[in-house]
Amino acid sequence: MKRSIGVKEILFPNPMCVVGAYDEAGKANMAAIAWAGIVASVPPSVGISVRPSRYTHVCIKRRGAFTISVPSLHYLKEADYFGLASGRDADKLAVTGLTAVRGAFVDAPYIEEFPYVLECAVTHSIEIGSHTLFVGEVKDARADAELFDEQGHVDWAAGQIVCYDMSANSYYSVGENVGKAFSVGAGFLQKGGA
Amino acid sequence: MKRSIGVKEILFPNPMCVVGAYDEAGKANMAAIAWAGIVASVPPSVGISVRPSRYTHVCIKRRGAFTISVPSLHYLKEADYFGLASGRDADKLAVTGLTAVRGAFVDAPYIEEFPYVLECAVTHSIEIGSHTLFVGEVKDARADAELFDEQGHVDWAAGQIVCYDMSANSYYSVGENVGKAFSVGAGFLQKGGA
């Protein structure tokens, strides 16, 4: 038996992302955003949704670039704070002591201490109700060297990457590996599943 | 020290979503998609990216509606299979024995056995390189009644909802609750963080 929670934009899991952009004065601005995800593979593209009222919005509009820095559990407090204060009022990097580094491929800063970084050049800016969906073409993705497993994949559990739950507004750690994608369901193919 | 993985559309975590839509003949089609996320709160909107070559694409285009059914670990094999076969060639619901139910609010079917469902009406259809980003306004979100905690939030860990990792193509369970969002970082506000 299902119970409705009504007309709500809730899905799980969500990534915990800190978006970086430069403001007009060239100051690095960092903001935690609730909504980010992959939107295309050719070109490799991610989408982030930002309210026009946020300081990050004008920064991205002006420079046409942003980064996504994904925190480890160790930096969860800092990342959470980046969603609580505005770069208009606070020097969030100074307060947290974290380091902004200019992107190697785009005109936007990322957080050196966070284990995973995407550098993105804006290709689309789409108004969807309350938010602007900025689509960014990924110019580089990189992770701390010690997070790669033997196959060269990023081990998110080892990196203590967290999931954001917008239902209870909580963060969760990554649990166990429970199966291989495009593989655990292959048994159905033999059952006449084409 | 960071190591580049190049120009790749990788972010973690991603939800595991099965998208439901009716085909021309009115047959329920279910497909696992890699990319889904929230894109706006007013109106509550989700985005899913679908390649034009996929059977789901024409179904959504025609009816202007889709659902997202989120599997529990118990149904991971079935959900994975929905990404391996095409509705053009296989009756995926018959093969898996799962039940398609007509949406209560939109002209699209969802999977009764999966613990979380969104019903969505298409508001935008945006071409982004290889994919079409369909934006859907959420008409209803609901979860199995036993998944709600005492505060009325969905307990994803109790529901054994999985995370999809597109780096290693693996599924992960949800781990521990590691903190409250918009809260664990509040200490920085007292440090002059505005």
C-alpha cells in the first residue's frame, strides 16, 4: 500500500555538490546546491539547478563556467555551510579555511581539499520555473589519486562520498557494493527477455 | 594529488530509476535510465535524459507523460534487466512478472512492486547533444506506507533503495545517516560566516 507525499520534488539519492564560480571582482564563490545530475554523454554534460536569487547564479551567467567539487565526509560541515551562507555576505572560503584553485580548463574555481572535481563550460541556460538549469559540458573530471581502484574506477565508498536525502534533509554514507550494473539482471535475457 | 579521468560525465551518487511510459498500442514500456534528477521546486520538476534511439523516447514524446519507479534491492535484478532489453523486442513486464499500473494522475504506467513512484507530466523537451532531457512536473510522489519514519519522511535505507555508480557500473546500498543537512555546518555561521 502506497502513501502519497503529494506534489513534491523528491528523489533519492542526490549527490552533494559544491558549485564554484568567480564573481565580478574575481573572488571565488562556493555554494552547496541541492540538484545536480548528468544530462548527456555526447558531449559529456551535467546539469545544475540554481535559483536566480542566488549569488552563484549571476557568477555563472557572467563567466559561462562552473565547477562541481564533491566533498568527502571529512568536509561535510564545510560543504553544508556553503549552502547556509551567501557569498554576498560572507567570505566562505576564509571562514572554512578551504582552498580555491582556478580551474585548469574553465574560468571557475574548485576546492582543492575535496576529493572529486568536475570543470564545466556552460552550453545551455534553461529557465524551469523557480530555477535556472545550467547545463555544463565537462572539460575535465578528476579524483584524488588514492581513490582509484585497481580497474581505474573511482571508489566512492573509499572516498567517503555522501548522499543527500532531500526527504529528511539528511546525509548518508555509501554502503555496500550490491551488484554490477548491466549485469545482475542478465539472467532475464535467457528467459526470452530478448 | 588529483588524477584526471578525462572528459567524462561521471558524478556520484545517481538514483536507480525505471521510467514508465505507454507505447502507441497502449502497452506499458519500462526502461532503466542512468540519468535522472530534480531540476526545479516550483513547479516541482524532475529531469530524465533519454537517447532518441530508445523505445522509451517515442513513448514519452507521444503521450507527454512518464513515471519514475525506484526499485528496492529486492528488485534490483529486474530493474537492471529493464536497462538491458528494449521494449521493441521483449515484453519486459511479462518476463519479470512485475505489475504495471496506470498512473493516477498522468497517462503513464508505474511498477506496483517498487517502493517509490513519481508521476510526471512533460513540460520541457530539450535536445542536449546525444540525449533529450525531458522535464516532468511531478503530479504525485508516493512511497510504500511502511517506509515513512516517525516524522513522515521517507526512510530510504529502510526501503533498501540503491545508488548507481556510473564509474565502476555498480550498485551500492545506502549506508549510515551521517548528519543533518542545513545544520551540520551551522557552526561556521557563528565564526563570522554570516
